[in-house]
Amino acid sequence: MSKESVLEQLQENVKIIYHKAVDADKKLAVLREQKKASFAQIFSADTAFKNHADTFLPYVEELAADLQSIQVDDEDHYKKLLPGIVTKIELLLKMLTAFNTNLKD
């Protein structure tokens, strides 16, 4: 798979994650108003993310910044950062899916 097609797939995943994160953050705001969500951060400190927040969008912003950086960097930097970006995508998709599933129960 070429670098360009990998980047296209990553961008599509980030778009999907972004929309899911916006919806999840709206639901979190409602839960907080109802005093049903009082955690300090979405992901624990030992995950791939540098930032920590109690909403999803800051994690999506970090992911988007990482994706932006590998598009302009050299091939070695791309290969070095790509696994971390894929890990972040997986973490966000799993957490967003789990969040929405738990709300439906």
C-alpha cells in the first residue's frame, strides 16, 4: 500500500472519529449536568496519548496533529510515527464504541 493511500485511510478514520467524538462529548455534557460523569480523563496516563482530558475532542486534535506531521515529514519519520497513530486510532474507536454501547444499556 502506498504512503498516499495509507494517509487517505488515516484521514478517513480521523473524520469518522471526529464526528463520533463530537457526539460523545455532547452526551458527556448531558451526563455531567445530571452528575453522572465525574471522571478526570478519558484515557489513563499510560496510553499512547500525550494529552489527557475529560472529553474526546482533545484526543482527536492530538491525533490530527500527528497525522498532519507525518504528511510533511520525511519517510523515516513517517515510518517511525505511523504505528503510534494507528494505535491512537484504535484506542479512540474502541473507547467511543464502548462509550456509546454502555449508554444504550
